[in-house]
Amino acid sequence: MENIRLYDTTLRDGMQAEGVSFSLEDKLAIAKCLDKLGVDYIEGGYAASNQKEMKFFAEVAKLNLTNSKVVAFGSTRRADKKVEDDVSLAAVLACKTSAATLVGKVWDLHVTDVLKCSLDENLSICSESVAYLKSKGLEVIFDAEHFYDGYRANPEYAMKVLTAAAGAGADALVLCDTNGGFMPEQIYEITKTVCEKFNSISVGIHTHNDCDCANANALAAVRAGANHVQGTINGLGERCGNANLLSVIPNLVYKMGFSLLTPKKLKTLTKVSRFISEIANLAPVTNMPYVGESAFAHKGGLHVNAIRKNTQTYEHLDPELVGNKRRILISELSGKAAILAKLDNILAKFGNIKFGKDERLAQKILDHVQQLENEGYQFEAADASFELLVKKITGTYKPAFELIKYHTSVERMPSGDMATEATVKLKVDGVTEHVVGEGDGPVNALDAALRKALENFYPTIKDIHLIDYKVRVVNARKGTAARVRVIIESRDKDDVWGTVGVSENIIEASWLALTDSVEYKLQKDTQGND
């Protein structure tokens, strides 16, 4: 089937999402990531908006991107300006890119109420602006803003605008559902009409997600004949966001049969999603299709039982095709099948555990999990604590250290500053260590003291980084005497893992989760050296 051109607008439309702001360095890192992924176009930003955008185009040219074409974004000339005097068009040219996207008015409402000019004058504005950039040797993509609203209100005029842009030499006509208010069947019918009329020019689609149909609308447009798709990574964008390329791409490839990216690049989709979330300082959306952490997570006992026999029973796609992985969640809702599935994974990691398909052991573990969850534990986000629990139940757990005692103190100084210390006394192979650690809070100080006490015995403890710390009150009605659950997420250079601790004392709950994190790392390293 005909290839689809992928156009990413994360650096422009994506930046318009509430709470998102990319620095120049962020934008350059994202551009390199998108180039490596292999999108055809990277829209760098609105050239005339600020100096940072202009600086980006100067710096990105030095990266020598190999797969993607950087695009400068601008608007058609002002109604009261000539093309050679227009600020936006001048800014686009100053970017020195080989391609530009111009947004033009299509909806007659916007022409009369926003531009404050006649419908015929707007046709000249669009035509002259496209022709001017074409005369400078640029590839020109014409974004027909509010096209679908304009077509519904005045189809004859909307088509006249496209004809004006195409007649001036536009290389692609992109139909925009700018308000995100159309349904897939409407997008399909209107797009099909456009594709039939302009069958010698590329027709594209740009959708917003205000009705939660952005992805479906993009796919509907492709079915109607569009061969240029615009969107953002993770669906970032103003209001409710844009079409999510990380859903659109695998749908086009695996569901609709288009050839877009190599299998190797498709396997990086999950990594790309998490990279962009990290740079945007946004928590990853766990239930995002294809690339979310929960996209291939199974919790119900019947589901897990079937998955163990045939993964196709509850998975529409092999998660490895998009760089994701299957997860089996453990909770009080789990059945023995879920426990056995988790045991399969643990056996692969810790080969010294010998249990095979022991259903009695699985029932014993399940009973223990249900008892702990009744006390406030939760293992869905604490796989490492679960694996340690299994090792303890099977008698294969050997603690890396023996705690003698710990103590924390928090003092408020006359200056108003806070001083926090923790002392940890423990024993490793008969050797006692008694150390003091300082931190920004009691948990941070405990972490510092524990590492200090163990690093001479276990140097790899320096590789552990705590990346998330969450506290949840389990039985809030008991007020300050309530139990709290602490979840800690840790990582080293090879792995990410979660641990859990529960207690009426938040320091003790944190200590339990913290020591599980360290124990898991040391158990993992020890097993790797066996």
C-alpha cells in the first residue's frame, strides 16, 4: 500500500498543552529522538512567536538529522500587508528550512470575523503566501485551519480555498479538525470528497481530541485517501490534545497494512513515549494504548489463566512489537494462574528457586498475598517486594544484612532551617556497621545512612537511584493512627523495580519499602554472579 507521510508537531502543537514547556535543549533532544524514530517531518515551532523558536532552527541545523525534514511553521500574510513585508513569512524564511507549513483560513466565519476581510481577499492571501514561499524554493504544506467546520458551513468556499493553495503550488493540503468536534464518519466522507477532487496532490489530516476521536479521525481520513498524517507524541496538545502518533503509527502498520517504519524502529515506540514524558515532566499515562505500562497488564484470574495458555486470548498484539512488555498483576483478586505466571517470571530471574508448576505453593503464596493486602499492602506496583516474598516463602531468601536498629531525628534550627539525621546500625557477615546519614528528610537520611553502611560490602548499591516515592493512607478513618502504604520505585542501569511497605508509622513503612529495594538489587546482583 502507498506509504503515509508522518508529520510530528510535538514541538509546536504539543508545546501548547497546559503545563508543558520545553527549553531549547529539550526541543533539540526531542528533535534527535524523532529523527531516530524516523518521522518524515518535524515541525520545529511557530517561527514568528519568540526568539527561542528562531534559536531552535539555527541549532537544529547543526544536528545533521538523517531521517526527518525540519519544518518552519507560520501563517499566511496579514490582510493589510504584502507578502514581501509580512513578518510571519519573513520569519519562516529566516529559519532557512527546506520546508514550511502555512496555516490559512478556510471557515468563512473566521475570514469575516477574525481576519476582517472579504472572502475573495482571503483567497488572494492564501494563494499569494503559498506562491511567495514556493518562489523561494521551499516545499510548502498548507494547513487548512478549521477545514471541516468551514466545509460544513460553506462547502463551496472551503474548496475554493484549497483550490487557491493548490493552484499556487502547495505540495500538500492538510485538512484540520481544529476544534476537534467531528466524528469519524464525517471526517471520512469530507476527506474522500477532497481526495477525489485533488487526486494529483498530497492530502493530509490534522485532528484534535476534544471528542476523544482524534486517532479514529486520523485513521478515517487515511481510509478516505489521505496520505499525510499529523500528530504529536503521547497526544500532547492544546485543550484535549492532538492525534497520538504512538497509537496512529501501530494502527496504520499492524491494523491497516501500511509500511511506515522498520520493525526495529517500531520497537522503540514505548521508549519514545517515556522519553518525551520525562522531558515534559509529565507522569506517563499508564493506560495509553500500545505504549502504556498497563497496555499489556493482566490482573483478572480468568484472563491470566488464558494468557498462560495462549497470549492471543487477551492480547491483540505481541507487546514486543512496540517495545512494551506483558505484566501480570498480583492482588487479592488474583487466582493461582496469576501466581504461577509470576512464578514463571521469577524462575527466569532467580534460577535457584525450584518450584516448577507447584499449585500448592501457588495457593500458599496467594493466601499470603491476600492476607497482606488485607493489612494494606499492594503488590501491583511492587513486583520486587513480591519476588522477595516468594523467595522467603520458598526458603531461598538469604538476607544481605541484619538490622540491629535505626534512628531518625529532625531539628528546627533558630534560623528556621531544618536538620535531619538518621543513624543505622546493622551487621553484614558478622561485621557491625554503625553510621550516620544526613538528608532533606527522614527517609532521605535513612537512605543515605543505609547506603553508607552497605557500600563497602556491596559496591553496586551505588547504582541504585530512587525515582519515585508515593504515600497512601490505607484506613483514613483512623486519622493520625491510620496505616500508610509507601511505594518506592527504584532503578539501576539495567532495570526498574517497585517495592512496598505498610505501617502505622510512615518512617517504618518507608524503611520497609527502602530495604526491600536494596535487598532486591543485591539479590539480583548476587544471582547474576552465580
